[in-house]
Amino acid sequence: MDIPNEVQAEFNSFLKRTKRSNEIFNKTKDLVPYGVSSNYRALEPYPIYFNRGVGSRIYDSDGNEYIDFNMAFGVLVAGHNHPKLVEIIEERIRNGVVLGFEYERIYELANIIRDRFNVDMVRFSSTGLEATLHAIRIARGYTQRDKVIKFLGTYHGSHDFLLVATKPNLYAAGNRKRPSKVPSGPGVSKAALSEILVAQYGDIESVELLFAEHPDEIAAVILEPVAMNMGVIIPPKEFMHRLRALCDDYGVVLIFDEVKTSGKLFHGAEEYFGVKPDLKTMAKAIAGGYPLSVIGGRKEIMSEVGPDKIPHAGTFNSNPLSIDAGIVTLRDILTRDAMDRAIKYSSELVKAHREIFTDAGVPVYSVGFGTSGAVFFSDREINNWHDFLLYEHTGKWWVYFVSMMNRGIIPTAPGPDEQWTVSVQHSEEDVERMVDVLNDVARLVAMDVPKMKNIEAF
């Protein structure tokens, strides 16, 4: 299929606007594989490099200004460089960012998290990867079992225990009811792989099959309560309630990976589903951009963590910089009123995507959850990873992404399996500007383009 001239012109314009990023990439690629330190930042033909962010704006190395709806893959619900955070961080730096001993304000943040996210006890780490890794270990130590159920297409950090069936192609994904247990790449430990079981997201029968086969071996079920590594997929509430009952019946620890969803609603996913997990992991938005993660849960389980018990350690755990940032973010910035406003704006973007692309004759499915939303260029709902692979038109998504970037809008995190995030620093004018740009871009997305993987195909 030939690429329409106007679409090709958009991609040519994108390359012209980002020449400095190309230069940086050529200097970097022989020192850093693919020129990035996270695989999810890699783009073809080169990644885009940035140097500054303020409020709802971000600036790339060519000096281009964008209204940012990526917000660091959902980290920055507080927005870039929030003034209240700047003030407390400047003071903290003058008094030391790591002390080597426990920081005196740890109880303040623990209280805030206990009350806001409905957990009994917490332990602090630095990243979402660490939180999910430790949560799995805690579940195994508590139950004295080894196997863990995760779901096809979901991502829980890049440690071997859960780097399985993350984003496989359609052939590797296997059967819908019995997804394949495929490693997410070379180097994933075969020993770790042997303890993981894979179910279909949102399908309770798929989970029941695994419980029936391994009734006394399963330590935990871990899931994103709303899947946010295949756009935004909200499972039925009935699924979540039945999953809770199933875990109770078999004595299995239910873990909500709320690394993303803890920043989407004021109380996280539990507010929406009305289901209380045994453990929760939280990260990203909870410290306004500073590295902080939390493992929280029932006292009966969390009390098993400690010296000569379940191991959990880390030099940077509960460092003063992150603890202070977490206190200010959750207490003063991500307030109920501020988040409700961001949620309202995100809902408006979901509606705008549906209406504008439908009017342009583009098959579209757009969905939102809290402060985030996603657009799929599909003629049907996307409910799991199989659906995403089969029905999402990735070619149209890349036309959408690049054309929006050319007009000063970063519409989502880079990739058709990601979502946008509206921060508490976005304004009504920012949302209106995005809607205006959508109206202009829709005609380009409506053109015939191949269903390819990335920019390189153009």
C-alpha cells in the first residue's frame, strides 16, 4: 500500500523538527544500546530527547514546546516541577537526601497512605519494579507456596519473576483461554519462568482452570486492576469480585499492582471496584516525580516482613527526598478537588476522541479511567491482549501520534499500547487546544495507511 503524500509529509516534518535528537542519538547509540536507558523510550528511526518540563509543558532538545499528556508514563499527575514540590525539595537538599538511617518522617507518609489507600501496614522502596518483586516474595513467604498467576499482556516491572507473557506477538500469545507462558525476551530465567502461570485478562474461567490444576501450589495472583500496558482496559466488576472470592477459597494472596492506578483515582482502584486486595503496590504518581514505591497490605501478611523473616531491604528505601516528596504530593497536591478536575478533563478527551474520529469516518474505541484515557483505532472494544493484537490499527495510531507531535501536543505515552495522563496542572485551555488539534489531525488518520508497527514503516 502506498503512503498518502500528506501522511508522508507529516513524517518528513517530524524528522525535520527533531534534527537535534538525531544528532544526540548518533553520539549516544554506540555508548548506550538504542540510545536509551529504558526500552520503552526507543523509537524508530531515533528517540526524541528532552531537557525541561514546567507545569503542563515539556521541551525537546530542538527547542520544540509541547503540551504534555504523556506525563512521564503517568508519573506526573502532579505535573512538571510543581511549585510546592520545588519548595520542599530545595529545603530537603540542604539537609541531606540520604541519611543511612531511618528518616524521622516515615510515620507521616505511612499514615497518609494507610488512610488514603486502605492498607494496614506499608514498606517503602524506590521503584515499581522493586515493589512488585517484593510483593511476590512476601506472598510466597506468607503462604509457603511458589507459583504466581499473572495475566497476558500485563507488565509489572522488568524482573524475571513477572517478565513473562508481557507483550508477545499473536502467535506466541497462544490460546485465549490458555495463554502461553512465553518469556518476554532472552535472559529471562527459566527457573523463574517455571513458577509463573498465565491467565487471560478479565476472564475468570481462564483463572479457574489454573486453580483447578494447581490447587495447593499458588501463592498469589497479581494483576493491574485496570490494565494500562495495553491502552486502558477496565475488566468487569464481576470479574474482580469473583477473583477475590477465588483467592479466598484457595488461600491465595491477591495483589493489586497499582503502580499506575494509584494515581488515577483519589483512593486508587479499590474506589472503583469495591474489592480489597491482600497486598497493593503503588509508585509513579505518589511522589510527584521522585522515586518512591510502596508495598502495602493486611497486617497479618505485612508483619511477616522483618529480620530473620521475609527479606526486604534497600539503601535508598524511605530516603528523605522521596518521603518528603510523597507527603507533599499526597497531602497538598493530589487533593480530591484537584484530581476530580483532572478526571473531568480526561473524560472530555475521551468524548472528543470518540466524536471527532467517528465524524471523520475512522473506526475508534476510546476509554478512560480516572486521570487517564486511551484511544484505539478499532471497530470493536478491546478487552484483552488478543483483542489488541487483532483489532488495533497501529498504522493509524502512529499517524495520530506523529501528527499531534508536529502540532505541539504529546497525546499519550509513545506507543499504541499506552495512554494519556491529565495532570493537576493541565488547564481547560490545554484540553481545548488538544481538541482543536484532533479536529485537524482526524482527516490524516482517516487516510489509508498500512497496519505497521512503527514510524520506520513510513
